Amino acid sequence: MSKELTKTQQKILDFLADSKSKGLMPTLAEIAKKFGYKNRSTVQQHLQAIEKKGYIKRNSKLSRGIELLLEDKFFIPRAILGEVAAGNPLTIYPDAIDTIQLPTIARMPQDSFLLRVKGDSLKDAYIFSG
């Protein structure tokens, strides 16, 4: 079976990841409300498909029993092409100076890259050194 998610499944997985980052996984009713479904059975079907593809694990005994499974196979490398001192001009190197593994649910284009920040002048914008 394909590990590729449909657009709807990806939207649901993104919602689950966002909910987890806020500290509380949603219930079936909350997912149904978010996506405009009248029946929780529709949500169940989507979650079953996402679970079969290995992105989540569900515990049917818990109302908030969805667990994200971000295994190594769901991470993709992204090149770090340079370093930027916070507030100073940018230096980009022609070849990657490092790579970092990001989860595939980050949905970054294949040709994207990252820059490493040095310094703390952007800390008020929650951009930290490293």
C-alpha cells in the first residue's frame, strides 16, 4: 500500500500535528467539526487510512487516543547552505555545510534549504541562534 496521503488525509495529519504542538490531541468530534463532517464515521475512515499508512497509531479506548508516529522513514534531509548573523548580510555557500532531518509533514518544496542563525539579535522574534 502506498505511503502517500491524499490531500484530505494530509490536511487531517497536519491538523493532528498542530493539535499535538498545542498539547492536546483532538477527539473524533473535534476533527469532524474542523473539517465540516456531519458523521464521525467519515473521520474514522480517514484515520484508519492514515493509520494503515503508518503515520498514526490509535487507541480506541481513549477519546484523545491518537499518537503521531514520526519514524525515521518520514523524515527528509534539507541542506543548510549558509549561516547568517542575526541582523547582518547573508552568506550563502555553493555546497551544503550541513543537513538536518525534518518531518515530511513539514511540507517543504524539494529545492528548499535552510540557513543557520548566529547571534541573538532576533530573539524577540523567536528566532534563536543555532
